[in-house]
Amino acid sequence: MVRVSFRPLAHDDLPDVVRWRSQPHVLRWFADLVPDLDTALQRYGPHLEGRTAVRLWVALLDEAPVGFFQHFPVASDDDIAVKVQDPRAVAFDYLLGEPSLLGRGWGSVMVETFCREVLVPRCPDAPRFVALADARNRRSLRVLRRCGFSQGLWIQLPTSDFAEIVCTAPRERFEASVEL
Ligand SMILES: CC(C)(COP(=O)(O)OP(=O)(O)OC[C@H]1O[C@@H](n2cnc3c(N)ncnc32)[C@H](O)[C@@H]1OP(=O)(O)O)[C@@H](O)C(=O)NCCC(=O)NCCS
């Protein structure tokens, strides 16, 4: 049986991150471009060196790196804090970088496993886990719903045509193992 797990992202993973961040299915939803290693170092170096509250993870399918996750306290990011209105929560982002794996259920298993095996033990004081999804990102919204997240606030910025939806789940949802 194939197992999903996570390990902290290292500098050596940045070429994979650049490749994943350049995939069309990812570019559509992540506005800030990471087209090369220099940009990746500028973007992720401070997090890798522990100079920020952001923690980076690689998702593994068995031993193979296939995706990228990050989490941070909502209160550590002014922009997210204003949008989410839940300063005690922890926020996370994710991507499955390998196009050949899309639409086969791995995204849902990865989000479920990340919440249970990373956020629960690493963020003991966070009562809720939060992800912001573009309202047009139906695939991600479906994943979040499937993993027990409820849709809350809709954020409509004057600079954007589309809204982001604040999706929240209580940590208790992931403290007991739940079969998808
Ligand atoms: C979001 C992402 C992780 C999902 O991974 P995935 O492995 O393709 O997702 P899954 O196969 O587990 O689930 C996809 C769900 O969306 C549904 N889906 C797929 N395409 C869809 C579409 N165009 N419209 C609506 N639903 C769609 C599938 O039916 C499935 O739902 P189901 O489990 O009820 O059948 C992946 O697409 C990704 O990395 N996207 C780019 C980055 C991104 O959007 N990150 C999230 C930012 S909030």
C-alpha cells in the first residue's frame, strides 16, 4: 500500500519546488512566480533558515517527493490575519506538483494526513486549521470539504475579480484517525 508522509523541506528540494511551481495547474492558483532557483532561494530561504514563522514541508508518496506544503500562525501574517479573523488558528497552503497524480484522490489524502500528522503535533495551541482557496478553485474546495473543512468568510479584494473563501476545520477533526 502506498503511504503519504511529510518531511521538512531542505535546500536540496528547491529544484523540485521550482518545477512544481511552474506547472500550469499550479500557476493558475499561485500568483507569485517562482521560475528559478534564485527566486526560490529569495522566497523560501528565510523560512528554511528559521527566520520566519513559516514552516515548509515536502509531501512524499512512499519515498518520492510529490508536493509542497507550508503552515504558519494566522497571527504572524497581517494580510492573512485580516482576511481570516481568527488569530489563534494556523493557516496552511498546499500543492501536488506532479500532474500525472492529479484527480486520483492523492490531494485529499495529503491534506488529511498533513493536518493529522503535521499540524496536530506541531501546532498544539491552534484550535483551528485554516486554508484560503480561490472561489474558482473547485478542485481544492472539494478537497477541503472532503477533509472536513467548512466554508466561512468570502474575501473580495478590490484588486481582484474573484473572491477567496476562508475554509476552517477544528483540530479535533484530525486528532482521531478518520478514514476517507
Ligand atoms: C488542489 C490539489 C492538491 C488537488 O489534488 P488532487 O489529487 O487532484 O485532488 P483529489 O483527486 O484528491 O480531489 C479532487 C476533487 O476535486 C474534484 N474535481 C476535480 N476537478 C474538478 C473540477 N474541475 N471541478 C470540480 N471538482 C473537481 C474531484 O472530483 C475530486 O472530488 P471527489 O473526491 O469528491 O471526487 C491539486 O489540484 C493542486 O495541487 N492544485 C494546484 C495548487 C492548488 O490549487 N492548491 C490549493 C490552494 S488553496
